[in-house]
Amino acid sequence: MEIISPNIRRITANNPMPFTFKGTGTYIIGYGEVAVIDPGPALEDHIDAILSELGSEKISHILVTHNHMDHSPGAKLLSEKTGAKIFGPDTSDQQYSNEKIEEGIDKSFKADVIINDGMIIQGSNWTIEAIHTPGHLSNHYCFAYNQEKALFTGDHVMGWSTTIVSPPDGNMQDYMNSLEMLLGRDDKIYYPTHGWPIEKPHQFVKQLYGHRLRREKEIIRAIEDDANTIKDIVLKIYVTIDERLYPAAARTIYAHLIRLVGLEQVICDGEPSEDTHYKLPK
């Protein structure tokens, strides 16, 4: 258990992998009667570790940023052991493609209380606001801890890597819009589910936004150099990354291409797809 601030603690699940860094960081808000943010994967040892660290403290709320397998399945386990209600996003309108691509989505997730943008969630000694930040997934939320001007950013802003945006439920235009929205807020610090705290959030978000714009310029240059498929674009742009990350890179390139086609900076025959050949307008 890490003491993050006087009212924030963090315990990391034992699920390190290329997409989770050192593991899912589960945050505990308050003392005595607490909220738990992102209980993580369905790992009994992680849930037991949370309960062991809390001892006689009561979990009154379980908050979930989005329903990916490294964030939400532990909510059900924790709820069954404590009786606490799960506060999380609606999944009824979520878009799926094939099973291989969407294997990371927790399709069984169901919140006891469906959150919405601006919803205030209160405990005995803390207040949290739900902030809708679609992009990584359509139902992604961040949680603003008003007492400390802190924002728990889930996977929308990560402390160690850029965020994967995977169509059809992930949407790059939505992601960019959500980044712009964060720039209008006055949060003092971000606590991502993966990676380190972000102490200069506006500067960090501007860097993320600029990174996405630079990536789109790289995609356009790759197409100019006759890389007309997603596979070819990935090989031309991502020359130094671990090959295990190629599928994730391909998903994000696809999301960028959908946005670029919408902006008429790239064209293709028919609707953008994973197998489409892309080219630049004349």
C-alpha cells in the first residue's frame, strides 16, 4: 500500500504486462468509510490484499472508470465480499467488432449505479465528480476528487505511455475532444491507473495532444511513401517498439485514419476499415 496523499492510498495489482506497466493501480479515497477506484482484474489475491490493508475500514463505494479487463472485473468480487455498490459506466451502447480485437473488454460488467457526466458521488468524508471522457472507450470516465483538486484519469491519461484508442468503441476524434476538455479544467494533479502521478497536468495534456497531431503527420507522410495499408503504416512508423505492441499500434493507427478520413485529409474507397487501402486526396 502506498500513501499518495493524506486521503489517498494506492495498491497495485500483480498483473504487469506490456499494456498495464507495473499493474493496475487501485486507489482508495478517504479513511474509515472509503471509496475504491478501479479494483482491477478478477484476481482474488488483489481483492484480498485491498481488504487486508483496509482492516476494519468500510468500503461504501466502488468506482470504475471503464470496463476493460484490467479495470472492472474485480469490482464484482469486491462488491460480493463487502456489499458495496458498484458505480460505473453504462455498457448498453458499447460497440464491438470481432472477439479477438475486443477480448480486452469486460462484457459482463454491470454497474449497480450507472454514472453520468457531472454526477456527484459523496461519502462521509469525500466528494467525487464523474467526468465523461470518451475516446479510449465510449464509456470512459475520470473521477475528480474535489477536496484535493485531483483527477483520477483511468486510461484516458496514463503516466507511463500514450493511450490506446481502438475502434469501433474507441474513437480518436472523441479522444482529442476529451483532451481539449481537460485543458479547460483546473485540476492540480492527475492519478492515472497505470504509471506515475502527473504533477503538471495541463503541460502533460498539451504534450499528448501534440503527440497525436504529430502521429497524424507521420501517417500522411507514410502514405505519401506508398504505405497504403495499416500494416505497412505501422511498420514504417513504429520501427523501435516491441513487436508485441504492433496489434495495439495498428488499432490506434486505424483510429487516426478514421479521423483523417473524416477531416478529408486522407481518402479511401468506401468506409474506413482495417483492410482498406488509403491514399491522399489529389
